[in-house]
Amino acid sequence: MHRTIILSSLPILAVACLAGCSGAGGQSARADLQAKSDSHVSGTVQFHETADGVEVSYQLSGLPGAGQYGFHIHESGDCSAADGSSAKGHWNPAGADHGGPEGPGHAGDLGNIEADQSGAANGSISSSRFHLGSEPSPIGLAVIVHGKADDLHSQPTGNAGPRIACGVIVAR
């Protein structure tokens, strides 16, 4: 009798799991970055949906040195150009002015990442401007690391310099 109850409950549990798995905490994505503009940058950017938005974590190496580098999501998932220009401009589905990672700004404005003396950058940034499982979603778009710090206010891109790494965001 217990076996029948357990087996007959499985479809209900599966439906409950599917409903719960599609919400916050269940979605993730990844971008593997490749060098652009004759740089030596490589690494991984991971996206994970949380109750408050999306946590974007990064592990990069080969940056030109210690300092800050602009970090954005761009509107095209095309990293084919040697200078990263095929990724087009910053992802901006709401038509906002450029800004920092908090307050008003493009959905793709993630601010700056900080590299150490060896050119490595590891950390995370949280954003409530987008989601992974619903619109606006960055799935299929590109992550770009720029060669200079984003000043967080110059229009339209923050004067962040050349694109030194690019990777397409894919769902996992």
C-alpha cells in the first residue's frame, strides 16, 4: 500500500518541483570570455538568479595590470570581430542613460571589476535590472570587458576604452 501511495505521488511532486524550479534561484547562465583587441584576457562569467535579481560572478586572468576595467552586457551575442565591435552597444532595453550598477542606467551597466597586480579579477556584482528566466533577459547577448575603467556617467558608454574580452551568455 505504501508503495502505491509513493508511486501515485510522484507526478504531483514532479509538477511541484517544475513550478518551483522555474522561479528565482533556479536559473543560471555562463559566458566564456575570449581575448579581443590583441589582449590576453580570458575567463568565465557566471549568472545566477536570486530572490533579489541576478548575481554575476567573474573569474578573469590576463588583464593588463592592477586597476579597474569596465564590465558590461552588450546588445548582440556576436563576438566575431577582432575588436569586439560585433557585440554592438550596451544592452539598454529601457532606453535609459548610461550609469553605474546601482540607480538609473542601462540594464547592461555592471560597473567596473578590479584586477590585482597579476591581472586577475575575481568577484561578483548583483543586478536587479534583469532576470534570466523572464524579460528582460541577457541570454544570448555578450559580456564585454573594456580596457579602461567606466567613469559611470559619460554618455553613452562611460568612456571605458577598447573591448579587451568578449563572451556570449548561454543558459545552463
